[in-house]
Amino acid sequence: MNIIVCVKQVLDPEIPAAKFKIDAKAKCVIPPEGIPPVINPYDAQAVELALRLKEQHGGKITVLTLSDDGGDKVVKHALSMGADEGIVLSDEAFGGSDSFATAYILARAIQKIGDYDLILCGRQAADWDEGLVGSLLAHFLDLPLVTLAKAIEVEDGKLVVTRVILNGYQQFGVPLPAVVTVSNEVGQARLPSGWGIIFAARKQIPVWTAADIEADLSRVGPGAARRELQQLFIPSRERGCKLISGESTAEAAAKLATELREAGAI
Amino acid sequence: MAEHEGILLGGEVIEGGITTLTRELLAVGRGLGNELGGPVSILFLGEGISEVAQEAILLGADRSYVVGGPPWERLHPDYYAEVLAAVSWQIRPRLILLGQSDLGRDAAPRLAARLQTVVTLDCTEVKVDSETGRILQTRSVYGGKAMAVWISKHEPQVITLRARAVKPAEPDTSRRGEVVPLDIRVDESKVKGTLLQTVREPVKGVALEEAKVVVAGGGGIGGSEGFRMLEKLAQLLGGAVGATRVPCDEGWVSSSLEIGQTGHVVSPDLYIAVGISGAPQHVVGCSNSKWIVAINRDPEAPIFRVADFGVVGDYREAIPALLEKLKELLSA
């Protein structure tokens, strides 16, 4: 089974809130110094699921990313986890693309790759948290879509995909090829292996431009954006916390009960 | 081309009743309708739902559309998107507002793609810009570290509303409106794949979304044993137990208890965060709670900044003492 995994480079989501700064005027995030960007953790989990499927059913994993710079780093991360091939999509015209344009660009590249059975994406990117590209990609490719997968079984050339819902799960049967977005319930993505790191370092990663994938330039970039970002701000969720102390933790906790009663919280 | 006018809401019925999130949609939809003008319509899909459609009118809708079809546990998101698209072509709303539910979040991008329009998922606020008359869509980004406000350049615009972002609509028996049955034929070739089954895990006690009190544990709980203590506290207060992502990933509790960006969104009267550091990804799931209490060993834990009351210390000492005192107060 040949799998394409779409991955994105994001600001490290684990950075402490204190290091997270935005430029309110330019409506963008200021990347903190000395903290390198990472592969979107949800996408790393999509790579993980692809690797498990490959271990069971064979085939090839190709990793695809859209990036104006440094895209090969996230591709190399996926290669060091065990993916086989990587492609970076990069073109000046792609900058400022929204989710629709991004999905369109990925769809053009996937059509150029041609030989695939399954396309996996992370459930959302840990920067804008939109969770749209995977779904829109399925639409542009006219393929079946299952979102928020926590498991994929292959039965008679078809997929049975388990989708996470809030209080349980759903199972979808889909023919191949299909697009599946992967949820965090698949579990931790594996770390790169030593051999994988060497393989990734040596691997040549082709860069495809808009011309290479015959992208319609009127459908990409800021001009094609269907939305406008009006404002970006850091919310204040702070409440004046009343710290309750006592001779012991137990005493403080008992006082807390009284405080809650007096405040009308219980 | 005719102007887009009015609002279409995606109503959901589970086990015969209007969901709380649908009542929240009705509250937002009614408010937007009053400002924007045009009818506020709601669509229900299923069988035997005419009473529900009537109830939605009392809750704020001008018109309830009823379309025959499978109940939500057998409803394929493509099928739902096809129905919504067909109704949208017919009534041409400015805005289609769905809940960020299991179904809504899945169907909304499919719908926007079909309508060749635009979508913003998981909004915590949808309001009209008083100067420009445009619809402002606010949502959390960067794992809750920032908020973004978007404006759509296309209509109809598709938006989903996060659960517990607003107060649900209350019925007003003086309200009048019409229930309109629609006959929508779905092209089955547009439904790709099959929904084989929906399995709902039985909820122990109160559902998280409905609970007045939520006792949540984080990585600091250290294992499944500690959650027994939290259960006792929740039981005493008639509440529910939740968790951050770590206890779910570690298997200490079922992942269906997760609260936060990738789990439940709750807004109880009282939220007791135990052994929770307070990462933004978690806080976005509980920040609308009326009262927040934090119990954590680390005085520097960010959770204290978003809490009303805090105790710095080991939960193993704090919870039994809290239980004891609460019992005394509640029986007095």
C-alpha cells in the first residue's frame, strides 16, 4: 500500500506561553529566538500510523510538505522515522495561501505523484489549529474522507477506519484511494532511529514549483484567500487567584471548602 | 444573482432531544438575526422530529426545515453536507452556522467545499461588526495561546460554534414561526464510503458537558489510583471527572474524559483542577467555568493564574481534607 503523508512545519507548540509573542500590527507570530520549528506533532502521528500500516502491508511512504523555507527539515524528520521518499513544494506564488489554496496545491502535487492508495494528514496543524486542509484535499481529489482516525484496518483492499467521537467511536468503511485525517489517540509518534537519521541526511529531496505541478496561479497565494485576518491577539484568561494557605496542605484544603461555600460555588 | 439573506442553523437531535449545542446555536443565531435582518432558519434531519422542529421556534428560529433521513448515529457526513448544500442553494443564507460537534466539525468543511465558499471551525464568538456590518469570527489558535478574528470574503460563510461558548437559548412560548418539510433527494454517488457503526460509550454518572461540577486531573495525579480520589470528590458534589491529555495518553483514564482543545469543552459552575499545570491547550477547554480551583504542588504552575482559588500542595493530602470539610458543610 502506497501512502502519502502531508506534513507541515510549525512553531514548537511546547514553548512556554511567556515566550509566545505576536506582532499585533502585522497579525503574525514572532518566532522566538533559539527555538527551532518542528514537524507538526499531529502530522508526526500521521507518519506514525503510516509506518504501522507499512509494517503490516508493505508499500512505500512519501512525505509531502508545502513550505517557503526549511521544509526539508520536517520531511527529513519523517524520513528519519522511516518514511521512504519526500517532496517539498516551494514557490514564491505559494506564500500566503489559505487552507483552500494549500489543499489545492497539495492535490496538484498528489496528482503528479499519481501512484497512491492512501493519503494521511494530521487532524490539524498546531499553529492555526484549523483542521481544514485534509478535508478540503479530499474534496479537490474527489476521494472518500474520514476525519479524526485513531485506527485503520485494511480488509479486502478496503479500509475500516475508526473515528474518534466525544463519547465513543464510529467506524467507516471506505474504498481506496482515500484521505484520512489522524487524531492524537493513535498514540506517540516514534522517535527517529539512528539509521533513519543517516538515511534522511543522505536523501535528496526534490523541490517542486508551481510550474512542476501545473498549479493555476489564480487559485494560490494571498490573492486567492477566502478570508481576511482582522485581528490576532493574546487573550487574558487571568483571574485574581486567591491562594489559600494553612499550617498544612490539609488545613488549607479545609479552608478552601469554606471559601467555596462562602463564595456560593458549592 | 440574488442577495444572500438570513441565517441557516444546523440543528442536531440525539436520542430524540435537541442537543445543548443546538440551543447555543439558536441563541447565537437569534442574536445575529436580529442585527443582520433576514430569517433565522434551522434544519433538522431525521424521522419523527416535528416536535423538535416546533421547539426550535420557541427557542428562537423563524423557520424550522425538516428533512427526512437517518438519525445522527447512522448519518454519513457527506450525506449531511449534501442536504445542507441543497437547502442552502434553495434559501441562499448569508451564514450557515453548525455546532462544533462530532457531526458538525466533520460536515462543515465538506459543505464549504461543495458550496465553493469559506469555512471557519470552532468559533468561540460570532458577532456583527457594528461599523462594517460584517461577521467577525473569533477562534482560538496556537493551542489556545492566541485568538484570531476572521472575516469571510465569500457568502454563504460556513461557521461552526464551539460548545459552551454561549448560554443556550431558553424557550419563549410567545414566539411564532413555521415548520417547513422539505423533500431533498441526495445523490448517493456523492456519499463516499459507509458509516458502519457508531458506538457510544456509556457515560458514568453525569456527562462532562452537562455537569455543574467538574473535577479534573492532570499529569500530577501520577496514575489511575489517584483518579479514584477525584471520583469520590466528584461524586460528593454530583459532578463529573475529567482529565488533561497526559492521563489519557498514559492510559490512566479513558481518552473520552479529555478536556481541552482536542477533547471536551466544559463550563461548569465549579471546575476543580488537580495536578494540572495549566497548558493553554487544556485551559481553552475549561476557561468559561464560573469558578476555577487549582490544587498543585508547583506554586509556579500557570493554572494558578487562571484560577479563582488555589491551594499549593500535594493533592493526596488536600483532597481527603477537602472531602471531609465539604461533607460537613453540605450536611449542615
